Amino acid sequence: METEKKLFLLDAYALVYRAYYALINAPRMTSSGFNTSAIYGFVNTLQELLRTQQPTHIAVCFDPHGPTFRHEAYQDYKAQRDKQPEDITQSIPIIKDIINAYGIEVVEVEGYEADDVIGTLSRKAEAAGFTTYMMTPDKDYGQLVTDKVFMYKPGTKGSVADILGPEQICEKHGIESPLQVIDLLALEGDSVDNIPGCPGVGPKTAAKLIQEWNSVENLLENTGQIKGALQKKLADNAEQIRFSKFLATICTDAPIEISPDQFSIKAPDYKKLESIFNQLEFRQLAKRLPAHGLKTEEKHTANTNGFVADSLFDMHPAENSAPTKHQYTAGNAAYKQASSPEDISGTVAQALAAPHIGVAVYAVGDEDMTASWMGIALSAAEGEAAYIPIPAFADERADVISRLRPLFENSQGSPVIVSHDVKRLITVLRREGIALKAPYYDTSVAHYLLEPEMNHSLARVAAARLNYHTSDFTAETDRVRRRGEPIPPGQETLRAGEAADITLRLYTVLRTAVDNEGLTPLMADIELPLIAVLASMEWEGVRIDNRVMEALQRNFSERLAHMEAEAYRLAGKQFNIASPSQVGEILFGQLALDPKAKRTKKGSYSTTEEILDKYRDAHPLVGLILEIRGLRKLLTTYVEALPQLVNKTTGKIHTSFNQTVTATGRISSANPNLQNIPIRTGDGREIRRAFIPGQGHLLLSADYSQIELRVIADISHDPEMTEAFLSDTDIHRSTASKIYHVPLEQVTDEQRRRAKTANFGIIYGISAFGLSQRLHISRQEAKELIDGYFRTYPHIQQYIEHAIEDAREKGHVTTIMGRKRMLPDINSRSAVVRGYAERNAVNAPIQGSAADIIKLAMVRIYNEFNRLGLKSKMIIQVHDELIFDVVPDELPVVQETVTRLMTGAHTGAVPMEVAAGVGSNWLEAH
């Protein structure tokens, strides 16, 4: 039996644009700043297609450079479209290289669009006995569908692809033949392609007319039988309608000599694919390639132009030097191992004599408090490094530690300890009884200030700033550490030595860049001293009351059992509420809440929280399922999980505070993520009750009040908002009073709620549509609310306009304290891309300034506590709140110190306000 010939024709630009805009809010960037979103998304789409559909033949069709026959016939064809984003323009040649490496044909015909190429090829393929699938989200292709030619419309957000044949096309548009799609487009026009159509005729009217008259030509011959104003519209625009049909008709006889048989699947060039993927830093895609890709000795690294360059890594002794047992080379560098007491002392003495010393800690395990310290590398000069193993046996270990101590406890100002993770270094040393007193510099933090949205791993920074491509061992550092696995024996000297060497090389480059960008005060006064603060907070940790957790677990479990029983009653049967597919079958299959409900890629109904929320009023079961999910998440994510994170040695939870993650400058946390502990619901707040101070101590919570609104009032110089804060009026009630023109005391709770949403939403670029969705009001009401807001606070509107204009001129925005947020897309010709950058231009200075203020307060409080010799400690930072473990006798001085230094961290037209509370647990204190 002959195998079915299955041809896929891909509409290249439609898929590329789709991939690019899917990642517009979180673009994929290389270490050098190249946006790879379009390439990454296209490759994933292609791989998914090849894996799931297994075509026998495939081709990718591109629009040509220059005008097509439609442009020549109609000057305004597609004239309204934004110019192609620069990122896509730069990506297309690379995408074509990838397609060629897969052994797939690229088809491009001068003067004809990809639609015409696919239309022509689909007809050729049908005649040759193929079953053809046109892969595109473009509805225009519906006109080409036959019993052997189908539209393959990619799914979105995990949903399955739609395969549309003649029946589906006709049902979708209300027509009798797919060819009538052309007639519909001729009448209703196409704003995407700037096809004019007939003014005043929309999709419903067009479908009704074609159902009755079968074609545009027949309709125009019988306009006398049409009644009312529609007759005039059709008669007046008859020629425009006919011309629109010409523009909307996909050509099926373009001059293409190639036969579809030439599109048969071929063996990919895995060597070329791996090379391209590595250059683009698609490490996971490269790893998934079959084993017969590049061999280790054939691997190459990419230079700054993205082309293949010789490897910089060689596992052999350096030329012109006598090879020794523990000497390795990387490029022109040589690294040695210092194991004997004499070698260690000599290495430390050499380091003490240097102005700066690169340091790389080798410790296995992601958590600094529990990681096993295996060794440390020191680099006193570029191209040199010595690796010192840390013995496991106590006596030998103590001897090595004692020899290292003078380097790190030297507070004379030289050498400067340079590390790519100073916080980890501080903790690892402290666990061995060494206090880092020497001045330090963190290259990852420096890079974070320069390029906050980039990846700050050592390998990425080295590639971007030094054009140095680290060995596979060094590049794998983070992954090895997180797996908790030691590196293969014998490679410690090489990897740690190279890391110390690169860190030292980066020091001068990054310090100079930080200085040139005017970021030195921010680095010196806030970010560098903050490292010690965060290390101290992680070291102190926080206690958890197991009795509270056990009580919550019982309470939540019992309530979940009752709620699930009620859910079964409402559904009329038992089902797995934790199973999205079973929930979907109950809601959309059995209860039939929506016959057009969305489906996932696997074919089941989509039941995400966002989707279910739309059906909350449709059936009581929906709201109950959402409540069950929320309570179960609290149970599993916090109540059951937090006790498992308690350090068995200290009896505390030691969260990791991240300084280089958020682009805004905010501190984040992990294991656990304290920022996400919910406080808006009663059940969520109860979890805070489990956080308790040390034995006999108290918890103090100090929280900035509406810091972001105070910042925007300050930097916009808006007199109305400034006065509201100075008079200590409820800012949301004051805003409502002004917007709705009612006395303060007559503002309703609903008006205050709307004003509060406006206060926090409008300054972050919320649209009338977004505000209407959030407040459940009409779009017109939302527009009036926004207009009223800007009439009330005109200086805020001026600030927004100025921030965007300033960003367009400079390419970045800055916070009060000089933190920069780079906005490379602020002048993009794409309205969507530019709009995202404009929103960041407005809110980045606000969020970033709030982050700077609390960071500066943390540094000053930490220093003052040390100066006063207090035993009380700062232990948690969450959003705009600081938590302290307080010795009762020190409470008055702690309260005064914390409040004074937090309010004094920024002095402007609008004062900072801090609310401080004390309790036996976090909930009571807050």
C-alpha cells in the first residue's frame, strides 16, 4: 500500500510574528542583548510540528523583498502596517539558516506573497495526490481549502491546533463554498492588508449578502433588489468591491517550477543546528538534538558576530611551560592546585600583595547555609589562578582555614575581594568561622546595574563583556550547583581557577562601565553594602511555629473535605477536582456551560483560573472549584511545604534573598518565596501567624505606607496629590472626592475602591479596557474615570508624557537614586513593542525608586544596629515591609531607629510614612 504523501506548507512571516509577540512581555535575550524570541518560538513550532504530525514533505514560504503585483496595482496595499520590528529583521536570516540546516526547502518568489506561493503549491500538490496542510493563523487561506487541502491553524497558550476543511470553513463563515471567503473579504474588507471593501458592511452583513446572492458579481448585478441605505452603499462602491476581490484573491498560478515531490523530508545537519543553537544560547534545544550531532572535540564557540570561531578551551598543558600533575590551561591561562601548607601560605601571601583578587568558591548545593565547601580558587593576576581544596578531615580543614583567614579578615583596604557571588562567599566563610572584613566587589551585581534585564551568570557576562567563552565546566557551574552534584574529579582546578580568573578580568571592565554610566554612587552606597545585609538576614533565618502549621493543616484539610463533598453534589457525581481535564469534562461536557469552550493542546478543556473566573456566575460549582484550588494551594505550597524547609541544624527557615533578579531593582526571595505569601485573604494571612521570633523575643514589622504613590506624587510635583499626603488624608478617598466631585465624607466605599484601582493602575499604563475589566464596569465608564483622574492630577499626566519622551531621547529611564532601566524598544516602529517599552518608561522609575529607598534604609539600619551593638536583627524583607527579631529590652531603641531611618531614606516634597507594629508573630506585628 502506498504511503500517504503529507505536505506541510508554512507561512513563514505569520509564524515568526506570532512567535515574537507571544514573548513580547518576557523576551528571550542572549548575553550580548540580541532578542531571540522570534527564532526561539519559530524553532519550537517547527519541532513540535515535525514531532507530532510527521509530514512526509515540508516547505517554508517567505514573502519576497520589494513590492508584489498587488502593491503595483494598489499603492496603499498594506500601507498602514507598522514597519517590521528590527528584532524580526535581524532574525530572518538566522531562521532561514536553521530551516536549511533541517534540510527543509525555503521557497520565495519575487513579486508574489507567501499566500500566493502556498496557493500555487497547494494546487500542484493536490493534482499530484498529496494531502496538504497550510500552516498559518491567517483566515484568508480559507479560500484555498478543498477536500485535500486543509488549514492548519496553530494553537495558542497550550491549546491544540485547529485543522479546518471545507465543512469547518463554511460553518465558521456561514457560506456554502470556501471560495466564497474571497467574496466576504471583498465586501467587509481587511484592515490588516488595507483592503477597502464596502464601507458600512461588516462580517454579518457580508455573510448574509453572499448567502443570498452567492457571489460579489451576482450581487452587484442585482443591487436594484437591495433595499434601503445598503443599496446605495453597494452601488456607490461597486468598483471598489470588485477591486477588493482582486486584492483578496490568492494567486494559484504563480511562476513556480519546483515540484512538491522535491519537498520530501531530509536528514537534518545536526552539526550545523548545534552550532547555531549554541551561538543563540539555546542550550536546551541543543541538548535535545540526537547524539550524532557535534562531537566534543568538534565543538566551537561563537564570536561577537555570531559566526563560528575556534574553541578557547584546551585540556592540555600550556605550550612553553613544563606540564605538572596539577596544571591546566584554558586558552592562554594556566591554573595550578595549591594543596600543601607551603603552597597555600604562598598563594595567600601573593594574594595579600595584590590590589585586587579574583575569588571563586566551589561549594556543592544550591542553599548557601547547607552547601558543602569543597575548595576555593584565587586569582591575583590575569591568566593565573590557584585552586585550594578544602579537606574533609577536621584537623586538615582547620589548618587550611587558618591559612586563608588573614586574606578575608584583612580590613586594611587591600586587596579588594572580587567575586561573582559575594553573598555566597560570606556565608560559606562564616560557616567556617571566618568573617569577611576585607573590602569586596561583586561582578554579578555590577552587571545587574548595567543591564538589569540580562542574564548575569559568569559565563554569559564573560561572553558579553570580554568576548571570552568559558569552558563547558565553568559554564555548567550553576547547573551543577543546583543539582547538588560534585563536578568530575580532577576538574576542580580548571573550573574554579577559570572562574576566579574571569571574575578578576571582569572587575576592571565592569567597574569602569559602572563609573561611565554614573552608577558608582548606587553601587557603592546601596548595592555593595546590601550584600552583607542580605547575607546576615539569610544567616539569621526565621522560626516557624509547628503547632500553628499543624492546626492550619487540620483546618484546611477538614474544610477541603466538606467543600469537595459539596462539589460532588453540585456535579451529580464524584470526580477528581485536582484534574483539569476532569473539571473541564464536568463543566463544559456534562454541564455544557459553553459549547465553544477553549481546549488545550491535548484536546481537553482549558480550566485555568483566568478562564474559570469568566464562568463564575454561570454555575455555583465554578466558584467552589476556584475556592478549593485556592485553599489547596495554601495547604500544599505553604502549610505543608514550609516545615520541610526548616534547617535541621538551626531549626529555622533560611530564605534566599535575590539581588539580581528583578529588572526594577526589587529584592526577590526563594525557598521559600516570601514575597508570594498571600495577605489579601483571611486564610492567607493566617499563614503569617506561624512566623515567630526567637525564644523570648518579639517580632517588629515596619511597612512603608503607599510608597509608590508617594514617589509618583514627589517626582511629578503634582500639587493636589502632594497636598493630600501632607494633610494626612486617605489618598484613595481624596482621589474619589475629586474625581466624583463629592465631599470627602460622602465618598462611598465603591467610589473609593474605584479610585484606589485608578491610583495604582493608571500610573502603570492601564487602559480603559483593562480598567473596565478590573472594576467590572463599562469601557465608557472606565474612560470617564481615567479622564477624571487626569483632570484631578494633571501633573501626573505630564509626568507620564515627559517620562516617555525622555526615554525616547536617552534610551533609558532613571530612578531618584540613579538606577537605570534600559529601553531599547522605546523607538520601535512596532506599536505593540513600543507600547510595552512606554509603560516601562513610566513605571520603572516609580518601582525602582521605591526599591532604592527600602534598600538604602536596610543598609543604614544594619549599620546602625552594628554601631549600637544591638542583639536584635533584621530577618525578612517583603515588598515594602521589613521584619525584625527584637530583644524586648531593645524594643524602644529598635522602633525609633527603624522608623527614623526608613522615613529618612528619602527626603522630598512628600514625606515617607512608616507603620510599625509589634507582636508575638508576623500576623500580630503586621
